[in-house]
Amino acid sequence: MGTNPFFSRYQASEQNLIEDLVVESIKIHGHDMIYLLRETVNVDELFGEDVKNKFTDSREIEMYIDSVDGFDGDGDFVAKFGLEIRDSMSVVVSKKRWKEVFTGTGITGASIPREGDLIYFPLSKGLFEITFVEHENPFYQLGKLYTYVLSCEVFTYSQEDIDTGITEIDNVESDRQYFMINL
């Protein structure tokens, strides 16, 4: 049995309404977070990684925290090399707002969120690294995708340059360098 050809499945006006409702609900229930775009400095062609990343461009955008119980992940525990914090969280960002905020950044790949970029969460004063970007969740409501779901883990600093002009974020680099020099 086929679908009924007499009913129009998706209309642009309905899709725009749903998208506006998604943006509004994220603005109501979400938090203002700062998204830091990763720039590659020197890519190792053999391993396909950049040993020295830098974060200089940052934008404020609202995101909805998907987990209401607190941070996910393994939490805090003592491992072989000391205390490890493995908090993670999942945030939702609107595709429409993403395009509004990040058009014209000049950085290749800023058209969508990327793994390796950072998110600063002001309430916990923590930096989170994006580990996975889900772009098909929820699955095609009215034939369109409206959000990105970003899986993030606590950022582990390893000699990256962080110069955003925002003191709270830039202090992460200076504090870690001071600790490493003293160590």
C-alpha cells in the first residue's frame, strides 16, 4: 500500500514554524555558551593530526543541555596517574542559529560544528571538547533536520594556544602552563 498522493507531505511554512519553535525553546531553556573554533597550525600528514592547535576565534551561542541529571561519563576517579575527571555532556544547538552566528568566520569547516572544537560552559567554568557531532537526531521531523547534538567531554589541555580575548577562558592556558613549569 503506497502513501496517499492527495496530501502534501511537507510544506515550507510548516518546516519554518517547527524550526522557529526549536530556536525559541533553546533560547528559553538553554544556556549561553562560548564556542571556540579550532585552527590547525601544523598538520602531521603521516598520522593525520595536528600537534599544535590554537583557539583564537570564539562566538557566544545558546545551547540546550540534553542531560538534566548533571554531567554524564565516568565522573571523578583515581587512576594509575592520579585523579581523573571524565565528565561528559550532550548539548543541542539549532542549525538555523549556527548559520546566523558562524557565517563569515573565514575558518574552513565552520559551516557545521566539528569534533575537536571547544565549548566553554560558564556555569561550571569548564572547557569541554566536542567528541562527536550528531546531525540526524531527531530524525527528519517534517522532512528536515533542525538541530545538531554535540557529545562533549572535559577538555584535557596539552599545549594548545588559547587566545580568545575572554579572560576566564584564556586563564585556562596560563594556569596550566604555570603548573607544568613548576612541575
